Amino acid sequence: SEFHKFTLGTAMPENLPIEELSVREREVMRLVARGMSNEQIAEELVLSVRTVERHLSNVYVKLRVSGKAARAAAAARFSQVA
């Protein structure tokens, strides 16, 4: 699909530096990749929504992505490599 091509296209580096992510950050990204909201992730991991948001902010800095489209692409790519 066009969305699939976009999220896996040149907007994201081929090799995400996943090794830079903490175990908790990886858990959060796995749940994001499954389409869960921050509220659902917080409930699943027994965290506050603010803590989930902080983990995601850290992830996006480490993966060097910004903006909603890039974040969606990161989640899509993460789901393939994690």
C-alpha cells in the first residue's frame, strides 16, 4: 500500500538504532506498533500516561525522528525489526 511504502521509504534510516533503547522504551514501542494509545500503554504497563509520553519522547530523540508521520514510520519500522 502507499502508506506502507511511505512508512518504510526513505523517511526513515534502514537500520534503526534500537540497541540504544532501554528495555522499557522497547516495550512501549512494541505497544505503539500494535496500535495502542498512550492511555492503553499506560494501563498495560502500569505506568502513568505522562511516563509513557516521556518514554516516547526519549525514543524519538534516540531514533532521531520528529513529527507525526516520522513517528508513525518509526513505529512501523520498529514492529518489523524488534
